[in-house]
Amino acid sequence: MKSNRFAAIIIAALAALLLAGCNPNPPEKTAAADTAAATAPADAPPTRLAQEGPYKFSLSLEPMPPKNLTKTTFTLMALAPEGKGLSGATITLDLKMNHPMGPNQVVLKEQSPGTYTGEGVFTMGGDWEAHITAKKGKQTGTARFAIRGVSFTK
Ligand SMILES: [Cu+2]
């Protein structure tokens, strides 16, 4: 199939551009990521670094370990102060590295009270952070998770 081969070349070229454009070395980690995630293996599940506001969050990914340029499902569990599943919130997840990568936001949709999911793509291998913002009425809750060791290859 000629078109498949062409697509593969385009993807390879795009990957090379992304790698060249965002200087993968030396990886300079944030202090918070260092302290909270230093002991976790490189392919550990997302580690919560910080959480502010009235809600409690935990994050999981599929596939795990995550891969570069591969559709990834983000599942966020969100609890309201009473310990019930948070319902009716608007939740976004911003993927960031320790250098400019451009905006990479996933809007999470409520599947059931307390469970929000969305699909996104890591645009580079390496260590990322997911920044969560949950809004409901006048309340806002945030959290940051370390996502280490996103595979450079698919
Ligand atoms: Cu990068």
C-alpha cells in the first residue's frame, strides 16, 4: 500500500521535527517532580505532585506505560468534599514538559459521578506533567501529576 508507506514517512518526519524542535536533552526536571517522583520507576503510573482546592483526584492512563504519538485515554477520579463522586464539573487536563511544547489540552467528559475521561496524544517521549483544572460553580480545584517515561517509540 503506497499511501500507508507515505503516511509512515510523514509521521517519521513529524516525529523528527518534534524531537529537533524541543531539545530533549539535558532533561531538567522541576524540583517538585524530583522529590515526589524520584523514587518511582520511569514507567510508574502517574504520581500526584500537588493538589489544591476542595476536590481529590487520581489519574490513570491507557496504554500504560504511555507511548509517544499514540492515542491515550486519561481517566480521572474526582471526589467532592463529602467523599462522593464529583458531578457536573468542567475538567481540563493540560500536558506540559519542562520546556515549551505548545498547548496540549484534553477536555475530560463525565462518564459517571466521579469519573471523567478524555483522549489525548503525547507529542514527545520523556517526562511530562498533567495539570488538572476542575470547575464547578464558584469552586475550582487543581492538581498536578508526574507522568514519567513516555516511550519515544510507538
Ligand atoms: Cu518536549
